[in-house]
Amino acid sequence: MPPSSRAASPAAPAAPPADTSPWRSLRYRSMRWWSVANFVSNAGTWMQLTVQNLLVLQITGSAAATGLSLSVQAAPGLLMGVAGGALVDRWPRKLTAAVSQALLGLVAFATALLVAFDQLNLGVLMALAAVTGLIATVDGPACALLGNDLVRAEDVPSAIGVGSLVHNAGRLAGAGLAGVTVAFLGTASAYAANGLSFLFVTAVIPFLRPVREPARPVPSGRHVPPVPAGEPVTHGADDARMGVREGLAFFARRPRLVALAVISGVSAVFGRNYSLTLAVLVAGPLAGGAAAFGTVSTVLAAGGIVGAVLGARLRRPSVRLVGTLAAAGGLLQVAAGLSPSLAVLLVLVLPMAVAESVSDTAGTTVLQTDPPPHLRGRVLGVWGSVRTVWSLAGPPALGLLMELAGARGALVLGGLTIAAVVAAGRVGHARRGPAPVLLTPGPKPAPTLTPAA
């Protein structure tokens, strides 16, 4: 083609700008229905949780029994989380989520009946808590992955951010409705309402339509045909043998997942327990009361909502972003620990909550999209077990630190620890450098045959 002809050829059309709206996941009809279902479910759950501790105290008269019931419910997540994730990988996701939601509804209805007829004792209460925790080991990863299956990969951060907003809205609505419902209908009504919320989710799930994903390469070089994102992906006999141990091995061999676990664990233990550290700081060194801490809690909640909206704008979050936000939150925590007044603390609390919320959205997106589809349930199961360890170990460790260093010292030392761990990880990663690329030699050229003279 002559140069003049090439110059006259039309330019290639520019790619459309990437959609970064935090609400873009709601363009999908199924995601809209799933958000409504989650709002109803969260409202019902928080109605129940609002009265549950009071109910345990009424039955047993012991604060220790209240803590024990929470530990019993968390124990299956620690011991059986990986097994629950493996079941999610092996079973159709929509069916798994629907069955687990229905079973949770039955447990809530059974509890409501026992409360209504005054037949709930400590032993039955512990058994119901253990059953609820066991079902949750399957329900948690199944519902999380089902929600992500309803949108395309680039819209998963939006789906997670919207889910966080729905969770907070359901929490506020449930806590508000609990008092009214219990006052007029009794304690059993909160459990019955929660059971109805689970059944509503169960009824919605069959009508959801997961987005179809493109074909994915498999290790052998073959390709699988497009399949609904909500269905388990099988790549042959090798995947049929993938079990709990293989899921643990995959997690341990994946540096970015290990780094995410370390960052999240350190942040959970040395930060984020603001209901404990900030309460002691406000009541002690800052000489505030319940009203002052209520203001701090309100600002924390507002920051969490702002962070959820900002996190929903992400498209391809990374572990590096999670670490950067965790370190920034840790340094803000240091400044909060040194706050001379309540006004200064309130100024710092808002960006702390925003950084935490965006970091959570980014980390959850990496966790739920980095593994191959046929391993995501097991990875979430491993994560659930690890997170249970953090939730059980964090408050006692932080309480001991406050006993030794005080509220200010705990905030300062905790924030510095978080920032130091993130910085050490970045330095170690930079020193390792990129992984070597093994080049496979190509086929040797065929010999050239020279005809005889």
C-alpha cells in the first residue's frame, strides 16, 4: 500500500472508557434481586442478634455462657471451614446456597418455637449454635461466590461494595425493627422473622441467572467450553481428586494469598478492634462519656459507608493496594492514639474507617477472584478458618496489650506494627524480584536435503 493510502486510512476506534461507577453491578437484573434478598436476610439476622445475647442471659443468668454460645457457634468455622468450602466446589452453587439458606431458616423457626413454648435450655441452645455454625461453613462461601457469579469479573468490586452497603443498611434496619417487634410480639418473633428472611432468599435463588464466563485454559493446554459461572468447573480426572488437603496446599503455595492473610491478620489483631481500643481511649485519657463514644461510633460507621462506595469503584484491586491501605490505616491509628482531644480524634477516625473499608473490599475481591473457579470454595473455606482464629485471638491479645501499655500505647504500638509488617513485606518482595521464566526450546529445524551432483 502506498504511503498516501496508509495515511488516508481511518484510525481505529478508541476503546470505550472503563465504567468505574460504584453502582455498576446493579445493571444486572439478578444482582438487583440478590441485593434485595440480602437486605431482607441481613435485617432478619440483626433482629435475631439484637435479642440473642439478652435471651441467653435470661436463660442462664451468666455472661460467661453468653460468650460460650458465641464460641460454640464459631468453632465449626475453625474446624470445618475448609471442608465446607470443598463441598461448595463440588456441588452446584445455586442449589448449595438455596439448601443452606433453607436449613438456616429451619433452625431459626425451631428456636422460635422453643422460645415461644419456654423449652429452650442451655444444652439445646449450644446444640443449635453448633448446628448454625456448621451450616454457615457451607453457606458463607456459597452465597459469597454466587453473588460474584451474577456479574462480570471487572464488576466484582462493585458487587462486594454494594454488598457491604446492603449489610450496613440491613444492620440498621434489623436493630431498629427488633425493639418494635419484640415489644409487641415477644422474643420468639425475632427468630421467626429471621426464619422468614432465610426462606425469602431461598425463594429468590432459583430465579438468579449467573453471567456466562468465556472459556478458560486448563493446565494441560486444552480448553473447556463456556459454562455458567455458578456451576462447578471440572477439568478432568485430576480435579476430581482435588480435596481439602489440595485446597490448603494451593493457598499455602500462592504468595499473594499468604501475603493477604498476613496483612489481614495483623490488621485484625493490632487494629480494627476500635469498639475496644477507642472506647477505652475516649472514656480514659480523653475523659469522655457514652455520648462521646457514640459520636465516635457514628463517624466510624459513616466512614465505612464512604469506603464501601469508594471500594466499589475499583476494577482490578491488588494485594499491594490492600497493604498500602492497611499501612495508611495503621499510621492514622498511631495519630489517633496521640490525639490530644476528642475533636482531633473525630477528624482522624473518618479516614481510618474509609481506609479500612476500601482495603476490605479490595482484599475480598482478590480473595474471591484470584483462585481458579474450581478452587474458590476451598480458598474461602481456608480463609474462614484463618479469620476465626483472628476473631478469637485478637480481643484477648489487644486487651493484654492495653493492660501493659494503656489505650494510647496499644493504638500507637498496634499501628506501628501494622505499618512495619507491610513495609517488611514490600522490601522482601522487592528483594526476591520477579520469578524466573523458563523458556522451552522450540523444535529443531528439519535438515535440508541437498540433491546429489
